[in-house]
Amino acid sequence: MISTTLLSVVLAASASLVVGQEATGTFPPTPLASKTFASPSALPYKVDTDVGLVRGLQTGYNICNSTTEGPTSLCQTSYFNSAEDFCIWAPKDPNSIVGNIEGEMVAWCSKPGHGTRLIPAGALTGLQFIKTPDYVQAVGFIDQVAINIAADDWGGEMDPHGADLRGNPMGGVLFSTAFGGGEPKQVIEWHNFIGGHRFCFKACDPASPNAAHYCEHIFDRIGCDYNIPNAAKDGVFESCLGDNQDFPGIYTENGVVMTYTQPAESLGSISTMPYQPKVPASSQCSTFVSSAVYTGLPSAAATAPAAGTTKPASGAAAGTGSTPAASGSKTVSGAAAGATGAAGNGASASGVMVGSVLGLVGAVFAGVFLS
């Protein structure tokens, strides 16, 4: 016969455990963009150690080396050094939709040695890398299926802020040697759009007073062409010097400086824009052969679109993370997607916790019944 007292104790304990694991907040005590590290060697195992928040725990880790490098790496420490040596954020699981997992992205790099996943050989089909007085940027064309993005996904945006200030990905940090000194320096302000078989990544000089403006994070719905204006071409690999762009969202009309305000996603898709972005001048461009530069990369595990999907034409999007303007289709919003992801991650984390507790309760009940 089951002891009523024993059952009461078990149920009370399990209920207390479930309540204790529920999310109790949204914002961290310290935003990701306020966490600074002198070098990669100064990183903790996880940059994001917050618990009890809506989006759950950091997916990966930040101490990365030869033991973590490979196709299952969950490294969330990224590097952005040159046309030959850079990383982008991409999913850990195949056929992923970027907007659903922006907070869980991991680093995929063009060169071994960072403890990350490696962009498969041949996946990059074009790249323009530009160094300007205030930032470095890369705009590229890629077989996104090879880096676990669904073939027909138009993507989203990653940056060190996010709606809840934990960043996308949560705990993701960036270092670069592009700003002098020889040693990797932490880049505080950056943004990365990926989707539609294109990507763009800009890392702003941490010494620049305008870093937060050039690497703005509030225009997540208008993609690469407006956040990182460029003249990149599929099939061409080049590295250049360039002028600074206008701050994202700032443009001149009839001699008057204007500021664009991105509409709320609740108002529907963005089908028209009041301006065309100005592509900054570039110079001293040198081209290179990708196979001669991107050596040591693994073969692509999968390069064909998943069944039932179609690959968007390269460059069809007005900007990575947006649908063609003519289609009027809904643009993936990093903020909105982050909110969706937050709910999803939170639900997932809570589900695991509740499931574990219920499993414990079940085991106790089984023991009681069988005793």
C-alpha cells in the first residue's frame, strides 16, 4: 500500500524543484556588450552564466582549442581578421531556420586553428573583404545548406545586443587582429546577417568613437544592402581598402540628412524603402583564388537543398535577411525572431526541467509500487 505521507513529500519536493527552475526574468545583470576580455585566453568557459532567464542557458562555450575544433564544435568565440581568416555565425543542427535559433548560433570559420567548426571547402562562392578607417567587413555568397541553414531560409541578424541584451548568439564574443597591435582584440560592436545564400559581417574598431553607429543593431529587417552597402559579386574573391559608409539608417535627400525609422514588425512586411543605400568607394583591391587560400577545410557533408525546398537565386534578396522587395513577403526580423526564439528556448529549457522532475517522480512512484 502506498504511503500517503511519502507521496505528499515527493509531490511537494518535485513541485518546489519545478518552481525553482522556472524563468524569473528576461534581462541579465550585465549585458553581453558590457562584458570585456583582454584576450581570448582571458575568457571563461562560458561568457553567459545567467540562470533563471527566459531564453535559458548559453548553448556553447568560449574556451576553444584543438580539442573542440570540428563538425560538432559548440564554440561561440569568433574571429574576424582578414579575407583568409574570418568566421560567421551559423546553426549547429542541419536544416535550421535562422530566426528560430539566433541565440544558439556557433562559430564557423574559414581557417583551422580557432577551435570552431570549419566552413566546408567549396561552400564559399564569392567574397569581398574591405578594411575602412573604422571597421572591417565581409560580404559573401555561400551554399548555406553546407553550414546547416535550410536552403530556402532568408535568414536573420546576429549582434551582441538582442532584445534582452544577452546577444545573438547568447555568450557569443568576437576578436580581431585587423585593428593593429598583432594580438586579437575583443570587438564590442558588430553585426552579422546571413540567409538567402548570402552573408555579411561587419566588425567595428573598438577604438572608434562611432563603433556603435557603424555597427548599428536596430535595422534587423532590412538586411545586408542597407546595413553593409557593398559591391560584392558571386564568383569573385577580393580584398580591398574602402571608405566608411554612412551610418546605417542615415541618408541624404535633396541635400537634407534624413534618418530612417524601421517600422514595427506588427505593421507587416517592408515592401518599399524611402532611399537606396550609397555604396562607399573602394580601392587597392586584390583578387585571389579561393582554393589557394581556404586550405585545410573539410569536404561539405551536404551541398544539395533538402527535399521539397528550392535554392533562392544568389543576390535575389534586397539584403540578406530580407525577401525580394517585389514579393512583399515578410522579412525575418532579428528582434522579433529573437523574441520568438526566446519563448522557444525558454519553453524548451522549462520542458527539460519539468520532464526531469516528472521522471524523478515517476521513478519514486515505481519504487513505491514495487516495494
